[in-house]
Amino acid sequence: MATDDTVTESSFEKPLPPPEYVEVPLTSRRKDQTWNHCKILRKDSHTVLWCVYCGQTYKGMPINKMKQHIAGVGDNVTACRVPSKALKSVYFKPMINEICEHGPAAVFNELSGDIMKHVVEDLKEEAENCIRRCGKNEISLLVEENLENGKVFLHFSLYFVDGVKHYRTIDGKSATKSLEHMFTIFEEVTTSIGEEKILQVVCKNAGIYVDVGVKLEVEFPTVFWTPCAAHVAKLIIKDFERIQWIRDTCDKAKFLLNFILKNDTGINIDGVSRDEIGFLAVKELKKLEGCLKSLVSTVKWVDSELSKSKEGQDAYDRIVDDTFWKNCDSITVLMNLVTKLLMVVSGIKEPGLGYALAWMHKTKMEIKNLFDNQQLGDGDYKDFWKIIDKRWGYLQKHRLHIRDSDKAEVCIL
């Protein structure tokens, strides 16, 4: 129970949504944390984003604008006003003290910079302590490439028996275009940790990273390069999407999604954009099969100008095509399999290489069973097996996997 000196979320006097609007439930696909601080409201065909703290609304669903509003930044948005009860928060006085320490000219950048400096120092100390505790060949060095605001960053993390610790982040924009520059970064990080403590370096299995991995094993004979299993699984999915009957079905699904979004069909597909491609387009469209078939069977559709247009006729041909929907069923089943595989290699608690290989074998056998039971479309299960073996081949023959050692099963993420 909140005391007089404590502020909880429920103690704020939050505004109520306008009565003429109806709240639209959020879909599970909305992962941005900003959605926890706003709601989607709809009146007839008009949609707005509504701030739960001050009641400010923005037309459409501009989540970035709402993010700026809540944070109080941006030139074209009004800052969210926090309720006066925040003055009673146990954190308010320490915040004021912190501001006073920086003097009357304290600004956001100064405060956040000081805090960030302490956070970075703490993370660095934690990583160094982990390295000191680890023995020979007990660390897997995980490397992830991220694109943030047009910049490329390389994030290096330490995976060891107690968990994962961030080690270092490096600006890698120029490195991604130069093998020598990229290798120099990997070499310096490996040396700073200690070659003898690293068992393997795990990174993407594409482009320059393959060359760096091979060169790394030559320079450091006791360190193994291991392709990221999650990245390999994503490449397998992309290769599946290039199979002719799957590609044709995905293209038709994307056309129908764009058709619904573009025209006034009366079908609500909140949370779906025109950029949906591949398996995702098929998955989203499959949910609308019944609605679409009902739509084109109505008198309203038959009498509409849209049904007589070329676009409408093309949409009709796809909607009433039983083979198309059968292929959508096949792709949905296949997508569930490969998505489950991706989730396994991305998030298993004990991500051993052997464990991932076992899941890949299980996926191959399930694909074969689907073809045997005529649950997949045209082609042969061997087409899918060839793709899997091509992408997964290096991991199957990896020296860490075939050598007789418990340490071979450290990490493949």
C-alpha cells in the first residue's frame, strides 16, 4: 500500500480517454516499450495515439512522435506533463540533489552523461572480474553487429558458465568494408581478454565475418571460429523463401495484403504494414481467409467499382484460388517449424552445439513427414534438406562438435 511519501502508478490522477473513442487492443507484435505508456483509440475510421499520463493525442499511430512526447524532446511535439503528485515520490529529493551538484546550468546531456559514465565503468569492472575468474578455454566471445541511427556497432559479449556479460562496443562502420580493419578489431579484443581463456569466437556466417573467422583460427590456433547458429537459421529461412512455389505464394499474399490496406474493404488488419514480406505476409493473410472469401461473395462487392478494376479482378482470382490457400497452409506449417528452430537456437538455456544439431535433425525429419503426409506443396523434401545441409554443413563438421570434450558444448548462439 502506498504511503504519503511514496508515489505509485495508481496514485497518479490519470485522464480518461475521450468517451467517443473506443480502445483498440494491442497486438503481440508491438514490442516497443512506448506502447506501455499510450493507447490506440478509434472513432469511426479515425485512429489516434493517446498518452495515458496527460491525454495528449496524435493522429494515426506515430509511435516515434509519442516517444518524443513522453520523453519531452523533439521540436514538433509538446512535452508530457507529469502529475503534481510526483513531488511526493521518494526519488524526487535525490533527483533534485543530483541536479544541484551539477550547478544551476545542469542540463539533460550533462546528467545522463555522468550517469552513463558510471554505468560503463561498472560494466567494464564486471567484465574484467569475469575474465579473471575464468580458466583456460572457458569463454565464448559473442560478436553481434547492430545498425543504430545509420551507424554500425560491433557488440562483444562474454559467454561463460555463469551467464553473459557485455565486454565492449566498437564503431564498426568502416570495419565492415575492410577485412584487415575488421580482423584488427577481433585480434585486439581477443588479445585483451587473453587467447588462452577463449574457446571460440561466435559471429555471423556471412561476408567478411567468414574471412575474419578463418584468419582468426590461423592467428590463434587454440581459438575456434563458430558461425552463429541463429544467423544460420535465418539464412535457411531466406533460402526457403526463394523456392519457386513458396516465392510465388508469398508474392500473391503480399499483393492481397496491400490490396486490403489500400482499399476500403471493411477488413481490419491492425498492426500489419505494406512492408510485410515472405513467410510473414502469408502468415498474416492466412488469418483473413474467411473474411476475404466472404467479402467477394457479397452483392456489395459484385456491384462495386473496385471489383471491376484490374486490381480487384486480380485480387478475386487469388482469393477464390484453392491451390493458393493450400500453399498458404503449407507455408504456415513450414514457417512454424523453422521459427521454432530459430527460437531454440536463439534462446535455449544450455545452447550446446550438439543440442542445436539435434534440433536441426528433428526439423529435417518433420519436414520429410509433412511431405509424406502431403501437407506441403509442390516439390520434394530433398529440396529443403539440401538447403539445410548447405547452410548447416560447417556446424555439423565443426571441430568443437567432433572432438571428445565437454567444453565443445559451450555455445553456438
